[in-house]
Amino acid sequence: MNSAEYDVVILGLGPAGLQAAVHAARRKTSVLLLGSIRKSSLFTAHIENYFSLFNMSGEELLERGLEQAQRFGADILEENVISIEPVGQRFRVRTEGGTHIDTWSLILATGSKRNKLGVPGEKALLGKGVSYCVDCDGLFFRGVDVCVAGNESAAVDGALTLAKTAGQVHLVCQRLEAAEPLIKELQASPVIIHENRKITEIIGEKSVTAVLLDDNTTIQVEGVFIELGAKGILELALNLGIQLDDDMKYIQTNKQQETSVPGIFAAGDICGMPWQMAKAVGEGCVAGISATMWAKKQRRKYT
Ligand SMILES: Cc1cc2nc3c(=O)[nH]c(=O)nc-3n(C[C@H](O)[C@H](O)[C@H](O)COP(=O)(O)OP(=O)(O)OC[C@H]3O[C@@H](n4cnc5c(N)ncnc54)[C@H](O)[C@@H]3O)c2cc1C
């Protein structure tokens, strides 16, 4: 699929996204789910504290949830989203595979993982050259050399974005796992790729001056962008102007799971603690119903 239109698009194939899809698809709206069940926090969990379940693997639950959502008519695209922008009364979602999807309403259910490198210098130099958000901080590094750490679409997209404004951009990755179109774009770009390499230390006193790799080479850079895993939803949310909580950790929602941007809803771990399946499922249910009502209203009004 290169482009498509849906009433409701859900980012996240965890319990929040899957439950939202069940409720939305049963209400006769077209629903697309994006993400991967293998990337859900639940995938490696063993559930004993959910109503009526006392010994079930997360993997099995997710597989059953996926089948259920599909039976009710939801479509699945196992790709990560790398950008979202408002276009007229709708939102346009772009995936790592280059697909554009237009939708009346969006549900953000991408969990709460913010992966860290876990190397010396990372914590001490946070905000002094170390960043987890290319879209938020990239322009502070105009004309200077920077490095991006990560294997997936978020890292490749981040490196390509930085290449437009920064000096020399380095991408340090163990194995490139981004979608083919992004890898092709990367190979045609001026980004220097250090494959099969890991950052073992971020060096600097008052601010970042270099990174040390596992083959003992150093790269002189003033910025290090850590983009491990999928595109962080907070990054996508900040770009859309969605209000976060006071600590800037979670998306703020009301009881209908509405965010501060009309038409965008959120559910699950991304909305805050406790990180529990029961909460994710409850919020997913409400978000699915709310997003469907919004989509139907907008469709009636504008088509
Ligand atoms: C080891 C472990 C044990 C646990 N044990 C329990 C337990 O016993 N009981 C309990 O209730 N809870 C438990 N949990 C917590 C529970 O797994 C989470 O609360 C729950 O999975 C949150 O659901 P979610 O749908 O919000 O996010 P997740 O399940 O984390 O799903 C996130 C989804 O978002 C997708 N995604 C991310 N970024 C993007 C993007 N850019 N584009 C598209 N998709 C994207 C991912 O592919 C994934 O499908 C455990 C968690 C772990 C890690």
C-alpha cells in the first residue's frame, strides 16, 4: 500500500491499541493498526494479575488480540510511524516503508519505552550534547558534527533529518533494521555509517566532545542523538503540539482519552503509571469509542 484513507488509525499493537481497535472496528469504522506485537512490553511478560487470567504468556495474549481485532475488520500494517502532520481536517501518517495514510482520528498507544544506551557519559551529558529527540533538539546543532545511535527507522530518519542542517552526521549501528526505502535514502546521503559498531562511552567535560566506539576509535562530535527502537511517540506528540504532563514524560488526556489536539487520543503506558495491562485495556476501550465518535462526526461534517 502506498497511500490509504481510514476513519481511525491506531499506533501500537499492544493491549491498549488492540483493545481500541476492537471497540472502533465493531462500530463500523475503517480501522488501521500500526506497529508490532513483538515490540509490545507485554510480549515477554507472563500475566497473573489481570481479571480472570492467572497464568498466560503475553505473546499468546497479543496473538489472540491481533486475531480478534482482524476478525472485527481492522487492518494491520506491521510498520513504524515516522511522522504525523495535520492536513486540512485530517492527519497524514507516514510510515517507515513510505506509506502515507490519511485519517480523521488517531490513537497513540505506543507504550512507554525510552531506550537508553547505558554507557558512561550518557546521563551526565544529557542536555549538554546528549539528546533523545532529533525533532526537538536537532536545530541546536546547526553546522556542527553529530552522531546518531540506533538501528531502526527512528535512527535512520533522525540521521537523514540532521544531515539537512548539521555538519557531518555519523550513524553508529550494530545492524541496520530500517525499512528498505529509508536505507536506500541513507545510502545516497552524506551520512557516514559505522555498521557493526557500538558506542561505549560519551566523552566530554562540560559538553559532548566525542564518542568512543567498541573498536577503540573515537569520533569527534558535539551532539549525540540516541534513537533506539521505534520513533518515540513523545517526539511525534511534541511535533503535533500535544500537551505532556508536568514532567514531560507522558501524554496528558482527559477521561475520554482525548489529548489537547482535537482528533488525537492516547491510551496505555504512554499516558502514565501504573504500567499495567488492565489500565492499558481500559484506556484503549475508551479511546476506541471516543476516536470512532470523532471520526464519524468529522466525516459527516466535511464529506
Ligand atoms: C517484563 C514485563 C512484565 C510485565 N508484567 C506485567 C504483569 O504481570 N501485569 C501487567 O498488568 N502488566 C505487566 N507488564 C506491563 C504491560 O506489559 C504494559 O503495561 C502494557 O503492555 C502496556 O500496553 P501498551 O499498549 O500501552 O504498550 P505496549 O504493550 O508497550 O505496546 C506498544 C506498541 O507500540 C508500538 N509502537 C511504538 N512506537 C511506534 C511507532 N513509532 N509507530 C508505530 N507503532 C509503534 C510497538 O510496536 C508496540 O506494538 C509487564 C511489562 C514487562 C516489560
